[in-house]
Amino acid sequence: MGYFTGSKGRTNSALTGITLVASLAASLSSCGKQSASTALSTAVDQLTNSVWAKQMILASDSSAMGIKSSSKIERRLLVKMSKVSGKLETSEQACDVTSTATGGATLVFPEAFKRSLPIRTASYQISNDAQGIALAGTQAVEVLGAKLADDSKDQIPTSADDPSVIDQDNDGQPGVTVDISAKAAFVTIKGKVYLVQRTITQETGRLESADLIRGNIKWSTEQKIIGSDSKILGAVQPTITELPEQSVFTMRKVSDTDTCASILSHKDQLFSRAE
């Protein structure tokens, strides 16, 4: 049965990518009739060489210039999954990144920023427990706006003249550029800030059905503003508090022929929390 249906119950062909893998569903439902190792091996085999649409939500509170806000950064990705040495490995292409916020500050990511996002890679150890198939990811490190010898350990730059700073989004400014609007009392401050950032994520999730994986994200971030077209914004270094209990990811299996464009055109259906 397809995920989308028309008004008369027929499968809607607008997005051919969302499928239920019957053989995997059968293997999961019969776990009690076969050994745990067999069920695990079957699940890994069925997930291998598959394509998924993924949404990551990173929630945080921030404070700067006495302005407090809560935000959720949503990144949507096209994921290709493979098996390497018994583990699931993913290659994840960024399709879009957006921000929603409550409070005094909002963040907008320019198209140049989105295009500059690197391919993410992740590795998952897969296991079979009393509740089914579980996935435990290793740490994934992403550095934006700088070229470090060791992305995990090297200190991120604190100024634009640091030789490790790069113009990653090719807009003529150091680091990567984001647009900020901050409202305090009756004054709104708007501008572009140039920053360097390191984000470390670690995902744990569960195969909830043949075409759906959901889980939580433990994450941390370091961020340095190294310039701005606003003197006020350029002098600020916000304090960010990650909210891992609100940080989640969703992966939905799609067709091998799906693209970022088809995923984004159906993002509301793909990533709905109502199941």
C-alpha cells in the first residue's frame, strides 16, 4: 500500500518514493519465530542500498544582548544507506535548512549557505532488543567556515584573520553568512553575521516500521561570530544552550529515484508526527 492516496483511495503517483518494504515488515513481525541474529541480519540486508528522506531538528535556547529566544533548526536531507563491516553507513546530502524561533531573535539561512553544506556521513550500530530493531549512531562532526586539521579537537577560529578561516559559501565574506533579526523593546536590529561553527551530533533511533525510523539527537555546538555588516551584531557572542530532549530526527524510506526537489515538495507528509 502506498503512503499517499487519492480521493477515491487509489495510490497517488505524485511521489513514487514512499514505499513499504513487505519483506522487511514480514521479517520484523516474525521475530519471535526466528533467532534474534537472523532477524537482525535480515533487517540489515533490507536496509542496505536504500534511500531515505531525513529531517533533523536541533532545539536550543540562546541569549545575547539581553535578548532570549528559543529556536529549532530543521535540516532536511536525502540519505543513501549502505552496509560496511556489519554497520549501516549513510551519506547525507543537505536539501534545505530552516529555522523557527520564539522570542526576540530570528535566523535566516541564505541560499549560498545551504549550497555550501557538506555531505554528512554517519555510522550506525544496529541491534535487536525486546522492542525490535534499534540504531545507535557514532558521533558526527561538522565544521562550517573553517578548515581544521582535526575537526573534533582543534580550536575553532575566533577572528577572521585566522588562517584556518575559509569563505565556505563563496559570498566574499569569511566563514559562512547568516541573516539575523533581533528585537529588543521597540528596536529591531538586522544584519548579516559571518561565523565559524562546529556541531557534533549523535543519534539513537528505532525502526518503527518498514519505512520509518525515528529517534533522538544528542548534540553540542561551538559558534564564533568573526564579522558582521552590523557593528552591534559583530560585537556579540551569543550563549547557546542545547535542548537534547527536544532534538529529534525522522527518516522515511523513499524511492531510489527521489531527489531533494521531490522530498521538499512533500515534506509535510513525509515528516508528519501524526501516525
